[in-house]
Amino acid sequence: MYIATLSNRRSNSTLYTWLNFLHKPYFHNMIIILIFIPIVAIWAITVYNGLIGKKNNAEEAFSGIDVQLKKRWDLIPNLVAAVKEFMSHERGILEEITKLRGQAMQDNIGDQERFGLENQISSMLGKIKVAVEAYPDLKANNNVTELQHSLNEVEAQISASRRAYNAAVKSLNNAVEMFPSNIMANIMNMKTREFFEIPREERESVDVGALFDK
Amino acid sequence: MRDKDTLLEKLRPRLTEIETWRINQRAKGSKGTWIGTGIAALGGIFFLFFPPAGIVILIGGIITIIIVRATGYSKFKKRFKNEIFPIVIEEVQPGVNYNSDSHISKSTFHASRIFLQDVDRFNGEDYFSGTVGETHIEFSEIHAEDKQVRVDSKGRTRTEYVTVFKGLFFVTEFHKHFNGETYVLPDVTESWLGKFGRKLQKWNWSRPDLVELENVDFEKLFSVYGTDQIESRYLLTPKMMELIMELRSKFGCTTYMSFLNDKFYIALSSNHDFFELKFSESLMNSKGLERLIFELQTCFDIVEDLQLNTRIWSKD
């Protein structure tokens, strides 16, 4: 109505041209595009950065596990050296753990295989801890106690790193699989990651202190 | 602690003496209350004939009652805290220092970074400090308040003090080394808003990053923030999360914790006045003392409850 009145009165005016332009279909499309593109762009940037952040968190947590496992490698020879004179019956365990450590340290080994070996090392260390209890001389040995404390420390750090890694992987996997972030994840060719299997004995939150109180 | 009956037996001579004194004080208090009531009643009668004088006398009567009662209680509290409480403490936790008038300092309270609000009025009492096993612990009652000045629609200003924290505040050592900061705070958003609440927790800019832990029950009760995701999990092991939940239900208080600068801070929010005996209650009735011993024991048990004496990691 307003436009019609205007067109009658001032058909050649700039205002009319402008208002007429507003009614063209391509202008509507343009408006939609102008609003839609920034929204999509902001969403894409946010999701992209979020996914990259989550991937980096998972990688950082993974390297956290690696650092602690390497610290444990350094402690194992010292522990073996400290206890082997006393532990004549457990020579098999000591030899086995030394062998497993050597295998895990090889450069050409895959992650999955390596972590399998690390889990076996954890289990062997548990056996050594229990065995130490049978030797009063070893229990009273300051060097062994100190080494055990350092190992407990590293084990606690490994456990924390694994839990941090699994939390980071859960967050990443949710983003990769859930709508709408999965669209961006597909474009980025991002894949879900495997959770770190936590050995049963760690999940049961063993009271390690009890071993020393015996 | 030795047998409770032995302790009560040991305290009996002192208790009998203070009990006689308490009864006298109560009698004096009753006399003072009657006098105050009489004055107030007189004020009431005066009010009928000469209102201004009546009000003054009435207020005078009420003030007399308040002063008489408060003085009696304060004298009783002083005697009890100086003469009986130290003996109880020595039995419950030998070697612990106690100061009834002291409290955890304001700087320590702020250092915990549990409460980030301004604190303009800071009071407290019943300060304990000592070593349980291998762990040093100190705690006291604290009341921290923030002064808020409000202007109403008519332009009048009104000052009021809003409680930031009231309850028991503990500072202790943690049995593991740490470098970063970890906060365990009550979860308000998740318990109200569920998963959406968890998303909101991520936007708490006054805290470090949210640490999402795997214990669902723990997550419902607490929000954890930490500067290092691994370190926070190193401190909050699955076992530790269970122990914290047990501690929370044992005290039945809203629980706050922080780990920073090699210290472990615990704040238990409560309106209950801890470590007190009722002026109206007989000292020969052991219920009050038993409650006191229980409160004291429960506080020192925090070290064992959270297994802080376990020294199997690299920290001595």
C-alpha cells in the first residue's frame, strides 16, 4: 500500500528504486545468504577448532602415558638389581620382566603391542611387590622401600594418565560421532580413537598400603 | 582415645566443681531475668500514662535480661573451654595445640582459593593444630562475610553482611606431590540441570579447566576444576573419590576442597556451632560431653578417613 502510493507520486525517485529493489526475489536470497554464510562459517570454525583441540588433548594425554611408562623402564633395572640377591625363588619373574622391558623398548614396535607388553610388566611388578613381603630382609631394606615408593608413584601417574587419556578420547569420540559435529569430522577425515584398556587390578583400586602393613 | 568412661571419671572432680558454679550462675541469671522482666513490665505500665518514659524503661528491662543471660553464658563458656576442653582434647588427640579464641587466618582462607568472593568480616574460634600420625592438620570454625551496600528506590543505603562461608575449615598436608591447582566444589548446576548443567560448568571462567571424572556418583555431587588434567586424576584416584563421598555423607555438610601450593584445604559448610556445651544442660549429664568428644574425634579422623597417612609414594 505504502509502496503503491509512493510509486504514484514519485515514480522516478531514488526512494522508490530502493524500495522496489527490496521486493526483488534475488534480494531476499541475498539477505538469506548474507545471514546464513556467517552463521555457517562461525559454526564451522568453532567445530573445527573444537575437534582439533580435542584431538590435541587426546594426543597430549597419550604422550603423558608414554612419559610415565618410560620413567618406569628406568626404575625396573634398579629394582631387579636390588632384589635379585634375595629372591632366589623368583628368578623367573625377574628374568621375565627384564625381557618384557627390552621388548617394549624396541623402536619398531606398534602402540597396541607395546601397551600389551606394558600391561604384562604391570602384572609382573605386582607379583614382585607381593613376593617382597615374604623376605623380611627386603622389607627392611631402605633402598628397596624407596624403589617401591618410586614405582608406586609412577604407577599412580600411569593410572592418572590413562584415565586422562580415556576422558580425552571420550570427548573426541563424542564430537566425531554426534550430530552436527560429525559432519565436520567427516570432512576433516577424523576417526574415533580406541580407549585405553585399564588392567583389572587397577580398576579395582587396590589398597597398596595394605601390602606394606602386613 | 582411651575409654570414654575413664575420661569422664578423670574429669569428674572438675566437672562437679564447675557444675555447682554453673547452677549458681544460672540462679543469678534467673534472678537477673526476673528483675529485667519486672523493669520491662513497669515500663509497660508507664507506657499507658507517659509513653516516652514507658518505652525507655521497657527497653532498659529487655537490655537487662540480654546482658544478664549473655554474661552468664560467656563466663560458663570461658571456664569450660579453659578448664575442661583441654583435658578432653588431650585424651582424644594427644599433643594437639588448642586456642579457643584463635582461628584459621584470613590469608590462609584466601590462599585456599575455594571462595573467590570478597571477605569484609572474618571471625572464628576453636583453633586446633597438630599432627595425626605423620600428617599435620589444623582447623577451626570460620565465619566469612561479604559487606554489601544496597541503595533502595528512595535513595536510602542499606548495609548488610552476606555469608560467604560458615563452618569448619581444615588445612592439611596431602600425601602426594603436586604442582598445579585442583578444586573440588559442590556441583550445583549438574544436580539441577543434568547434562546441560555439565556444559555450563565448562564456562566457569573463574576456575581452571573442568576435569570430567569417571565416577558418576562423584560427578553428580562435585565439579572438579584443575590446571592439569593428569595431576587432578593423580590426586583424585577412584579410591580417593569414594573416600571424599564418604566424608561428605559422614559430616552431612556441603563440602569444598582445594589442592594447591602443597596444601590440601577442606571446607565443610555448616550452621552448627561446633565444640560447645549448652549452658542450660547439666555437666553431670554426659550427653553433651559425649557429643563434644564425637565432634572432636570426627574432625581428627579426617586424616585417617582420607588415608592421608599412607606414605607409599615418593613423598615422605
